[in-house]
Amino acid sequence: MKTNSNMSRRRFLQTGGLALAALAVHPFDSLAAAAGGSSTYKSLRPAPDKRHFTSKAVEAVIAETKPKIKDEKLRWMFENCFPNTLDTTVKHTMKNGKPDTFVITGDIEAMWLRDSSAQVWPYLPLMKDDEPLRRLIEGLIRRQAECICIDPYANAFNDGPLGSYWETDHTQHMVKELHERKWEIDSLCYPIRLAYHYWTLTGDTAPFDAQWHKAMTLVVKTFKEQQRKDGLGPYSFRRDCDRPTDSQINNGWGAPVKPVGLIVSAFRPSDDATQYGFLVPSNMFAVVSLRQLAEMERKIRRDEAFASECQALAEEVDEAIRRYAIVNHPVCGRIYAFEVDGYGNALCMDDANVPSLLAAPYLGYCSPKDVIYRNTRKMIWSDNNPYFFRGKAGEGVGGPHVGLNYAWPMSLIMKAFTTDDTDEVRDCLRMLRDTDGGTGFMHESFNVNDAKDFTRSWFAWTNTLFGELILHTVREYPTLLTKNL
């Protein structure tokens, strides 16, 4: 369906009262879909012969984990969600004798660098027991490098030169291979995170060839361009639309920033425009990613000069975060701002999409016990955050992408990942269970006053992330799920 905004597309895919639309976009047969409201909790996975990829290791984990979950509905949701990426979104082939993997986000037939990395993330520890799964992830690393070489400023790609309904966007390099060209720092961080952990878990260096290295040099070049030390740089973006957050002000260049060492991100991981260009959680993610890239370049490619360049940039950005992105909140004390501009202006809020301030420990930037982080976390999960919503159906962090009173399950998952309080984990799991709208899957967001009113019936990133949380809970709190929530 061709629309003039992501919002209208995703509203169409909202399934509260739109069962036929859900069936049309989700790759399950009607019998399985109808079982979503059944008390018997029949599996909603596609039939085995209709699954895009089957991993013996993933199937073994599902079989091993299910008996450890007493809650029948939560057990059902884990089985539906954890393999959803492999079941429905991957296309794995060989290209020029090497693995090649394309991963769509779900109900949109395109691959986001962010989503695709996060969608396969929970499967990485299982590669040692499943060689085909390892090759699938190797193929994604290779495809992502290829995409970055096409355009490091793009966030989403087609599986070939297919064009897009966003071809009318006003930006410098909208070629047919791109689905969308919104510049988001995290789009270049996620592939590094995936590659680094693939390497540390397997020791395999085969994907890190000349093309991958070229892609990484483009990552660093792009980050430096967007520090805006030598002018505005080569990227601007405008869209003809009725939704302000789908475009950038000042003829596409965004709000002015003072070059202080931070990196401009024109858009957030929600694909919404930033208000102030220095998006702090994405800069935090860049610090982590650049340090990982420095280690890989030093140990794999023996490129000390480039490794040192990556390390120096990481330290510069980190120092700038500590100098310009920590502010005194009138209620919560010293916190990390969500966005700053280097002039002293700051936006105090959080958005559910990862990277978020809430997710900073999950991505490895800081400890969950860090005092500034703890103050920030209190701000995020309270009415001091303008995008925290609470209602009779549930609560959580949302964002302008879907509007007021819609909380994202992703925020509940991140809240559970960043605490060691078992009661808090239990509360998050209970709310995730109770806000699925009776579908057995996670969604982009749900109405905090009516969980049957939700957006995106097929959002593989959050499905897989929910599966990761269940496995994390079983590992870290082995008795929590053996009891009723």
C-alpha cells in the first residue's frame, strides 16, 4: 500500500477491530490466526513448510524453555515470538559463493540496518550449535556492509534496485536500492554491534573483508561529517508530507548545532526527526560501537592507524556527552538529556525506540547502577517524561511516532533488562502478557487505556526482543517464571 506517511501506513496495520487487515499482512493461515483468542493457546507459527528458515538450535531452546514457564499464556507468547524473525522475515541465499541474508522488518517489505541487526541478535549465542544459523548471520553482516557502501546515510534498503514510495523525498542520493534515506546514527552502530559479537562468539573473520572495511571507513567518515565541524556536511532531508516529524526544518538541515564533538542525527531510531540535532542515546551507542570497531580493526585487520582513529573519536564523543548532555533536572537531579544542541538547550524526555536513554546499560554504555543513569531512569518512568503514559490497560514510554497515550512494549522490555529487582521484572512481564491485544505477539505500541487498540500486528524486532527477555529471565531469575505471575 502506498501512503504519504509512515503513520498512515502503520495505522492501517493497526489490528484493533481490523482482523482482516491483520490476516492480510501476517504470514499465518486463517486457522492459526483464528486461534489467537482461543483458551487452548494453539501455536501461531507458520506451518513448518512455510517458515523462511528453521534453526535446530532455536527449536531446541524453545523446547527447553517452555517447561520452565508456568504461565500458560506467557509460554504461548514466547513460542510465537522468539522464532518470529526466522519464521517470517529472512531471505537467505548464496551470492558469489558467499552467504547473503536480507531481513525485512515485518509488515514493511524493506530492511532497516537497525531492525535487521536487532532481529537476529538473540540468536547469536546459538550459532555454536547450528552452522546454518551462523551462515545466515554471516550473510546479514555481508549484506549490511554492501548496503552501507551504497549509502551510509540511508536507514532502510530494498532487496535490489526496486525503488520506493519515498523516491520523492528531497535528499541528495535517493537511488533505487534505498527504501528510505533518513540519517540516523544508530543505523551505523547496529551493524558494528552485530559484527563484533559475531566475531567474539565464533572467532570467524571471513565476513570482515575489504568491502566490510570499506563500509567501516564510511561509518567513521559519516560520523565525522556529522560532527559539523566543517560546515553542515553533505546531508539534508525534506519530505512533502503533513506530518512534521517526517521532515527536517531549515530546508532539510535541521536545527542549528554548535560543534562540540557530538554527532548530529537528523532522525531518531523511531524514524522521527530530532528537535535538537545531538541525539544523546545514539551518541552513547556510537561511543560503544566505535570502541568495538577499534578492537576489531586492531585485532583482525592489524590496522592500527584506523583503530586509533576510531578510539579517538569514541573518546571525543564520550567526553562531549559528559560535558554537554548531563543537565540538572528540577525534580530528578543530574540526568542525561535526550537531545542537546551544544548551545545549552536540552530536551528532557525519552523515546521508546532503542537506542534510548532507558536502554543505555543494555547497549553497554553505562552500568544500571550509575547514579546519573538511575536519576534519568526515574525521570523516564514518571510524569516528568512527556512521553510516559499510564492508563487502565498498562503503562510505558511512547513517542511522537504514534502519538499520545500509546506505550511501546519495547520500553517495558528495556525496563526489565535494566533492573535487578525481580518484582519489577515480574511486573513488566505481566504487563507485556496482558497488553498483546489477544494476539499472542508483541506490537509497535498499544493504547494504555485499551490494549486491543495497537499498531503493527507484525513487528518482528519486538517479537524477538520479547523472546530474548524471556531467556534472560530464565537465566538470571530461574525461579521467577516457575510461579504464577
